[in-house]
Amino acid sequence: MEQNKLPKNIRQIGEKEDWIRVYMEDYVHTYIQRLRGLQESGISGGVLLGKKQRINGVMHLFIRGAAVVEDPFWRTPGQTPGQMQAESSVYFPGLEICGFFVSSRQNRSSEVELVRIFETHFSSEYQVLFNVRDQDEEVFSYSGHGLLKLAGYYIYYEKNEPMHEYLVEENSRKACEKKEEKPDVAVASFRKLLKEKQANHAKRKKMVVSYGMKVSIALVLFVGAVTLKNQSEKIRTMEAQMFRMSESEPIQAVSGTDVIVEELPGAVQEIPPEELVEEPVEIPVTEVQELEEVTEATEAAPESEETP
């Protein structure tokens, strides 16, 4: 932005002031909003850096930078605007202190506290306070009678490399501090994630095994049912064949020593009883006499042997 020229892209918030006008670059405004409640105390603070120009008899403050401080209440010894300007000159060369800011989610800083900060550190002319309380944003100046709320201010948009570089460096620093302060958090998070993955893997493996067992059991039951069906069909086929054989060839089966009687085809010839009587056989006389002599000789032989 050139000397004694106003920014082209601006957004007015509130009304105009006749004696002072505050222009805040959008990067700075967004950064201060993001700081709400980030500190453990619930409040953040820092310095506003920019340039002061008198245009048409009216003082203009062009705030192009903001640097956060450790103690937003400015009670820490050694924490002064001069020290902050020296440290911030690395990022914001050529800019001067134009006031300070306080950012919180609730109204955690009283007016008395803010007046004390003004009187102690920012008592020079044309210093302002940008106070962010939750969704409310206000700009104050200071007079001998206390805080003076301004009717309004401006947000302007233009390229702001110094603020961009400061934000990048600040984010990197916070990330390193967080990593150094809580190294176990990342390890614990990794271990927790690893355990969850292992548990999910074991669960999936168990489900696969269970599914495999169910499929195997179903397969065995199916094969058994098919086999039983085939055996039943074979038994029914054998029974049908036996039934057909019994109808075509009647057989009487007996147990033990009973004789199996088979019926044969044909007729039986009957013989009259008179034909069954045997005829007498005639023996010659000579043969009868010889037979009697032989019998007598046989009976007489033992008697002759017993005689001395």
C-alpha cells in the first residue's frame, strides 16, 4: 500500500470516527479470531503492529501484523512492547507497535485490567485495543478518563506475505512443542489404533472360520441326505424285484430240516393194488435137499469136536 493512499478492497464495520480510523488486514483479523480460548487460561493476547499515517487531518492506523505473547495480562517481568517489537521485527520489518489485542470465548478480562495494561504498556498517543469476546469484536482507545470505544473500524484485503510467513512459523513451532510435551499421546494413539486393527482382524478371521465350519456342516448334511436318498431308492428297487420274482416263481421256504417241495408239471400215474402183490418163487427139490444136508452137517460139527 502506497503512502497516503487507502486500500482498495475494504469492508466497513460500524460507523466512521472523525479523529481516528483503524484498518486491519484480513490475515491479522482471522488470526486473532482463531486464538479465542486456545490458551489454558481461556484467553489469548498479543501486540498489534502496523503503520500510522495522517490523511486529510485524520489519523489512520494500518495494522498489518499481530504477534502473540505468553502472558495476555502482561504481568510477566520482561514482557514489554519494546521487547515484542524487537522480536517481531524478524517477521514484520518496518512496522511499529499500534496497540494490543485480547481474544477469549468469554469476558475474562475486566475493564480495570484493560485500563491497567493500557496505562502500563500502551500509554502513548494513538494506541488501540482490539477486544474479541466470543462473537463480539470491539476497538478501544484510551484517554485519561478510561477506555473509549470507537464507533467502528475497517477490514481490508491485500497481499500480506509477512503475516503469512509468521503464521506458518507459529504453527510449526506449536506443533513441535506439542510433540515434545506429549510424546506418549501419539504412541498411545498408535498403539490403540494397532490394537483395534488386530481385534478387527481376529474378529474377521473368526467369522471366516465360523462360516467355513457352517459350510462344511451343510455340505456333510447334503451329502448324507443324497446318500440316504440313493440307498432308499436302491432298497425300494430290490424290494420291487423280489416282489416280481415271488409272483413269477412261487417258492415255499421252510426252516430246519424240512424239505422244500417243488411242484413239477405233468400228471401222476396210479398203479392198482393187485399189481403190487409179489408172485411166489418156486425152488427145485434137489436144491432144497442139498440145503437141508448142509444145515445138518453144520449143526453136527461142534458135537464131534467136544467128544474126546
